[in-house]
Amino acid sequence: MQDVRELTHRWFEEVWNQGRLDTVDELLASNAQAHGFPDANSVQDAAGFRATVVQLHEAFPKIHLKVEDVFVEGNKSAVRWTAAMHASKDASDAPAELSGFATAEWSNGQIVKAWNFVDMAPAVRKMQEISAL
């Protein structure tokens, strides 16, 4: 059995900070359900979640997500995180600053269920600022 804490850190570093879609494909089970992202009422399968990751990285090519806390109990993890997301590749613009909480259930080294709680308002405001230019 793979270490859930290690997998959790890897997920956040590689998917969000590095934008590695191969990690999404590797660590998110094909039959996974992701709740609450990008909005509170959404439920996505693996393909939908992957598409959302692509869209977010297209809108914000420079993302720095910091894992603040990780809690692991058996095959479940809970993470509190903060993020600074830049709409410019060189991070010369003011970032949209977000924070959130995510829980995941792991099986055979993959996320099978996830629940996300994130305030996307700063990201939406940033996108509105950009489109107004």
C-alpha cells in the first residue's frame, strides 16, 4: 500500500503547481467522483475533473499552491491549502489568492472520491479584471 500522505503531497504539487495532467491520469481513478469543484454543487467524473484542471491552468498559467496541513486516517486524507494564482506566465500581475480544504478517499494508490471546499470568488474577480482590459 502506498503512503497516503506522500500521495496527497504529490497530487497537490504535481497537478496544481506543475500542471502535470499525467499525474491526474495516474492518481485519479477513472471512476472517481470529485465533489465541490469548481463550484460547490458540482460532481465530476475523472474526465470532467481533468478538463477543469486544464481550464484553470489556461486561465492561470502560474499557480503556486501551498499545502498548509495534511491529516491522514487510514485511506483518507484531508488537506488545508492556500494558493496564489497568476494570469500571466511570468507572475508579474497581482495574484488571485484562494484557500480551501479537500478530503480524499484513496484505493490502490488512486483517489476514488474527493470533496473540495474552495472560495473561487477571488479567481472569478481576477478573470473579470482581465476581461475588462
